Amino acid sequence: MGKPRKLKAHKLTKEEFELIARPAIGQGGMQSLLRKLQASVHKDELAVDEETFEKMKRYVEEYGSGGFQGRLRGLVEAIAAENAL
């Protein structure tokens, strides 16, 4: 099994950047995902691989409708559209 395929980089809106840039306090799964997303930002673009994108989708679809999940939904939808997923 090879490395997950990189998806097309997504140009972040101001709101998306602020969502990702917020402090990740704690050690839970959401905080781990947030740290991974923060490490994937280069200037104003987010470049994730398929594995990370699938984690983002799971948070949106499976973990209720909390604030983070709700705000993450738009980002997931944008990345999916740009990559025909």
C-alpha cells in the first residue's frame, strides 16, 4: 500500500483560515486533526492527502453538529468539489 494521494491544494477563505488557525488545546481526535490541518497550511492554501480528507469527512458526518464540525463542513464540501470527490 502506497502513500495516500495528495489532493489539489485549496485556497483558504479568511473564515476557513481562522477555523484552522485556532489553538488546538487538549489531546482528543479533533485536536489532532486540527494540528494536522495546521501543519498542512502553506501561505493561504491547505494541501491534504486523501487519508486526511477522509478524517475531515468523518468528523463532519459522524460526530454531531458541534461548532467545529459545522464550520468544517464548508471546507470539506469545497475540497470535495475541487477534487471531484
